[in-house]
Amino acid sequence: EITTRLVGSEMCKETADALTARRPVFINFTAKWCLVCLLNDKTSLSTETFRRLVAEKNIALFKADWTNRDETIRNALKTYGRNSIPLYVWYPAGKQTPVLLPQILTPDILKTQLQ
């Protein structure tokens, strides 16, 4: 399993630790009831291309599961100026400023952004 599933306050600590280590970070804000999230997972985030990029770039992957509408995740969404999902947040290696990816992902979008 390459994804750390985050809930509550551990999300902030684990993400901060990865950023402090200057690792690239990808945060997937998702929920089991989100149809667009499920589509993106199937068509883009579960592909061999994405797995290869994660391994090659040593990307720290985090999944913020909002299925139960956890308040901490709601607050994290707000820090990125959002109140809904899907939200895909990309921190390139050594950067503290996030890039917000489109709500509809494709393997090509991921490959371009994560290079």
C-alpha cells in the first residue's frame, strides 16, 4: 500500500513531515460517495503510469477520506479555498506552495503535472 489514509489531526502532521523532508506530496481529498472521485481513481490514480511516477519521484501519497464528513478534513479543504471534493493537491519537491489540480483527472494531466 503506497497511500497513507489520513483522518483527523494526523493529516496535518504527516503532510508537514513529508514537506519538511522536501519530498513531493500528493493529497487526494475523496469520499466513497463522490462519483467524480471514483471515476478519477479508476481512470487515473489506479493506473500503472501513476504508480510508476509515484515510485520514480518518491512522492508521499495521502488520501483525505471525507466519506463521513470529518470536520478536520472540511477545515483542510478550506485552507485550499475549497468546500467540496474532489480536490487534488500537489506539492512539488522542496516547494511549500501547492498546485491544485483539475477536478477531472487524466493520466496525461498527472504525468504533466507530476514531472
